[in-house]
Amino acid sequence: MDDWKCDRCGSTERVQEHHILWKCMRDNQKIEDGERVWLCLECHKLIADYIIPVIWRFVSKEKKEECKDAIKSFTKKWVKTKS
């Protein structure tokens, strides 16, 4: 883990795996390739505690599948932007 770094800010401190789709969003429990990124604790808390819950909470049940695609796309773009 010493050579891991945050995919968003480049920090090497407290890097952890972030599953782009939470278990409740996936049809199965298997995590597919490309559905995880490495984030430092600060970036991970930002996306996991604030950004994704807000998106998920305000989407109707009928739109959940579209929301999954939007979350995947957003997360991958968000990770590429530096704060």
C-alpha cells in the first residue's frame, strides 16, 4: 500500500478503495473491473458521505438504473479533476 495514491488528489496518505456503486446499487455482489477507484480518506469521505447520497436520494425508483450509469460516469470524471 506504500506506493498507492489517491486517484483524485495524488495523496499517499490513508488511501482506500472506493466502490463506485454501493452494494445496494449493484444487481449482484461482485465488483466489476472499473467499478473501483483508490481515494485518500478526505476524498473518499467527500464522495461517499455527501455527493453520491444526495444523487441517490433524489432519484425516483423508476430512474435507479439511469442513476447507476450517471454515478459511474460522474465518479470517473470527478476523480480526474484535481481539487
